[in-house]
Amino acid sequence: AAWKQIGKHMAAGLHHRGDRGWRVHMPRYLCSTCCSIGKGRMKVIFVRSPFSRLVSYFRMNWLGNPRKGDYTWDHFGHFAEMTLRAWELGVKLPDLDPESENGRLLANFTPEDRYHTKAMSEWLKDPMLKENPLPLKSFRVLHVEHMPQEYAEMVEALCTDFGFCEDFEPFPRVNSFQRGVPRDIWASLWSDPKTLTAVQTRYKTDFDWFGYSRDPFLEDPVLIPGLGWLQAGWGSNTTIIRRYERENARKRTKKRL
């Protein structure tokens, strides 16, 4: 039945051929990221500190990559500047004049790089949703830094709030790397205030919405642990902490009752 549906969508023209071959696009009512009008669903977004997320992508796709220019850790600040500039310009990268200042700066920064460095909050404001925007304040936030604890809280909330009480398998894996970035290298990445400001500016909404600290040197970047609510439109981190504290107090009271 599923393949018949896919065949219908292809026949209806919901497909295109790109650099990686044919792709089928599901209509919005079948898209797993477009359940903006779904009822009885628990909406959860899995997030990570913007600092760690950007460093991880640099490490995976840029560090020592000859196609990017054999970048080393010393070039991370330049990469952070490219990430910020590509966002600020808001234009298609191939349209940039290669001889212009921005064109030279972003010569190796591809649309795929822009895609993977997109802020998590921007995915939730996808303009393709048009008349059916996601109800942002109904989203729960699960921080991967606290995966075991918050995953368990998510499973518990599914049971208590939605009556879905089936057993869940443990989350398979959190990080694709076997080891984290060494402490001395991590410290060097943020030694330049310009680099720190670039990341804080680029991902300001992520820091606010998901309750992350703007200090890259904290052992635990999550301001208030626990499965919380997305903080869209709630203001500064100080405001977020207060809201988290009230929500946690409410949950503790509910458990006692």
C-alpha cells in the first residue's frame, strides 16, 4: 500500500531529479516534519548546545578535508565567521560574485554547509508550512547532553499525558565520534572573542528557546536539566530559568498528588 501511495505521488509530479538522483516529496499532510495539525501527538525536539553542534560539524566535514582547503583547528574561527556571514546575507550562495568580499570569504562554504549549520529554531519556523505553522509552545525539549535521564522522562510523559505506555528501547547512540574534543583544543577554539560572538549571534534563538548557556566552558551547558518546554518568545535566559523552575515545581507537585 505504501509503494502504491509513493507511485501516486510520483505520478502527481511530487518529485524532482537533483544532483543525487530522483527524490520523492511527500505532500505536507504525510510529511513527518509537518505534523502541525496532528492531534494526540507529543511533540519533541532533540537539541544540542550550539557550541558543540557547530564544532562537531566542523570536525566531521571540514577538519583535514582537502576539498575544503585542509582546515585545522586553528581555522575554526574562520569557519564560524563563514557560518554567520552566510546567514546574515540571506541569499543563495551560488549567486554570490566570486570576486566580491563575501564571494571570496564563502568560496568553500556550500549550500550543504548552510543546510547543516542551520539553527534548530529555524527548522521549527519552516516557511513551507505556510498556513499551518507548528505550535511552538507545545514542543517538549530533550537535550542530548542529558539523553538517558530526559529520554526516560519523555517515555514517562507519553504514558502519563497521552496514555501511551509501551516499552521503549534505549536510545542507540548520541555521538558519532568515539572521543570528545580535547580540553586544550576546545579552549583554543573560543580564545578569540570574535569567534565566540559570531556563534552567540548566529544561534541566539537556539540559546534562548532551548535553555542553553552562552558560556562554552561550562561542563554542563543546559541551564535547567530535565525534559522542558520550548521557550519560544519567552525572552532572555533569566526568564527561561524562572519558567523552567516553575514547570519543574509543577511536575514535582503533580507526582506527589
